[in-house]
Amino acid sequence: MIKIMSFNIRMGLANDGINHWHCRKSLALSRINAFKPDLLGIQECCDDEAQAGFLKQQLANYDFFGVQRGGHSGAAMEMAPALFQKSSFEISERGCFWLSDTPEQPGSLNWDASFPRTCSWFRLRHRKTRKKLIFLNTHFDYQPLALVESAKVLLAWVRKNADTPMIVTGDFNTDKQSKTYRILTKYLVDAHPNDENTFHDYGRIDTDCPIDWILVSPHFEIKSSEVDHYHENDLYPSDHYPLLATVQWKL
């Protein structure tokens, strides 16, 4: 079995008042530790000591890799890191590409995208089964053309590596009736294929935002999936609910 988590933790630089990262970070960490994912995709992580530094220190049993998305905005240091449990996998390679017409160019920005966007990935070997896989994590832009074109860039990368089983996590910033979803699910399988809400804006929204997805190649059988709705009174781990899935290799 492989346990997967996708979790937009909300950027620590955001001016969120009582919902600021320093108020939520222990609760966010507790949700990760409660599920103990083998593979963890995080979105909206600031590459600073307050957020990335805290997670690296507290999740020392994980390998952590993310690259600043770049650009000229105040969010240039934001990244979408991928993490894997060291006891579950061995790494053979890691990398990052951008969702643009020039994916290898750091900070590249195309179409109507508001920000540069990245995909972080690992090539791994599962210690228990000795089988290989690729784990990729991303965070799409929210502009209409960028959503569709980003899906095409990602799908092209997935197909280029189609000889290897693939697990993808991400905040895709669009719903499951979108063209973006249709493009990606031509090849990848949605591990939680319903319209259950994941973005909730700290409890203010409860419908129409199933924008966080876990997608897997047909090499895997989905055993379970759920949205983690845990919160403590009015305190939420993030403005997104974590998405959880457990898969196993098909025979």
C-alpha cells in the first residue's frame, strides 16, 4: 500500500489575521502526522524558515524538494514541494519544470497566467516491492487559458514518461467539469472522483470547489480516498482540506 496526501497549506506570507500560518502550523503538522503519508504534495509553501524551514525540521523523516516559482511578485519564493517518506522509498532522480512554453526555463510565464508555476518530481523505488514510480506535485494558475495549456504541458511530460507508473498531486484551481480535468484524466485516473469540496476559505465555502486532486496512472488500484475535514472549533489547518488516498500496485 502507498498512502498519498495533497495539501495546500496556504502561503505563510498571506495576511490572514487569526488564520495566519503561525496560528495554524501545529494543527497543519498534526494532520500530516495523523495520516503519515508515504508521498506528500504540498502547495503554497514559502521557501523561508517560518514555513519550509518548520516543515523540514518537523518532518525530518521525509525527503523534501521544492523550487521557488520565481517571477517578480511578492510570492516569487512560493513553491510546491514534493516529499516522500525515506523509509518507504529510495530516490534515483529529482527535478522541476515550469508550466509554460519553455518548461526548463526557471520562472517562465506564458499565456494569461498570473504567476510562474512549477512541477516538482521524484523518480523513486518502493522499498517493499522494489517497483519504480514517479511522484509529481504541482500548483496550477487560476487563469482560464493557463489552466488548459498547463494541463497540456503536464500531460506531455506524463506521456513522455509513460513507461513508469505515475502519481500526481496538486491544487489545480479548477473543478472537475473543466477542460483541464478532462485533459488530464484522458491518461490519469482520479483517486477521489467525486465533487467533494477541498477549498473552503477557512470554513466559509462548502460547495463547488473540488480543486485539489490526486491522479494516478492505470498501474495502481485505488483502495480508499477521503477529504480530511478536521478542525478545532474555528481553527482550520489551512483554507484547503487535505486530500488523502491509499493505492496499491495492480497485479
